[in-house]
Amino acid sequence: MWTFLPGMLFESERKWWNKKGNREAPHEGVDLLLYKTKRGLIERVEVGTLIPALFSGEVVSIVEDYLGSSIFVFSPPNFIWAYGHIEINGEVKKGKKLERGEPVGKFAPSKKGNVPAHMHVSLAVLLGNCSFTLSWSTIVKERRLKLIDPMPYIALEYELIETFDF
Ligand SMILES: [Zn+2]
């Protein structure tokens, strides 16, 4: 079961890495990294773990981000899924149609030592036509997109913990 520190959740204003403190802007999605095993232990997803597409759709943009690479996927009728800080599967290119469950990439080592490797997931609803190039700045600023909490679409149950020793 996915497990979160408070700063990993959607719209959280807190950081969960380094010395904590506040984020520069409310979190645009969720950070997936910790999970609870059947025995009740909290573990980290290992670098190299395959990431399945959460929904089917078409790859519309691939960009570099400050920890890894990001991929934006249009899922009809009007959803944009974004997966960030990952290592993208070499066969996954712009225009590719992804089936749900097909690997989009892997958990990547973090490019910044003070931020633990993790996957960021954002979900946006498209309010008009997608005639712009998707990137992290457009997904936040573009008025034709509205960010929503992806967790109800990822898992209905998850655990919240207060601290984790990285
Ligand atoms: Zn994040």
C-alpha cells in the first residue's frame, strides 16, 4: 500500500526531504516512493523498478526535469497524466500509444543528492484543446488545464506517516 509523508501529497505546502520547511508552491501532484509491505514495514521503491502506465493514452511530451525525465500522456477524453523524475523507457517516444500497465520507464537515481529518488505524478483535466506544448510550467500556469488530486485514480487507500528515516 502506498505510504506518504504529509509533504508528498497533492497541494501540500511542506517539503518532505532535506531540512523540510515549505515548498515554493503547493505540490502539483503526489510523490510516490514509500509503501507498506504485507508485514507492515515501510519500504522505499528501489531504483530500477518498472513504472506501469496508470491509464492508457498517447505520449504528447517528454522533457528533462531537475531530478530525471518527465513524460506527459493524454488520456481521452480529457486527462493529462504526468510522470516526473523517472528514466523513460527508450521505446517510449512522443506519439506512442500506451496501454494501461505498459512500462513507461523506471525509478531513476536522483540527480540531486539531497532529494531522495522518487516518482512525481500529476493529473490535470483539459478544459480546452491541447494546442500547446506540455511541460511543468504549462501544466501549472496554462488556463486550459486544471490540476486535480491523482490519488483517487491511483489508489483509494493509502497510509499517512509522520516521519521516515532516509
Ligand atoms: Zn512531487
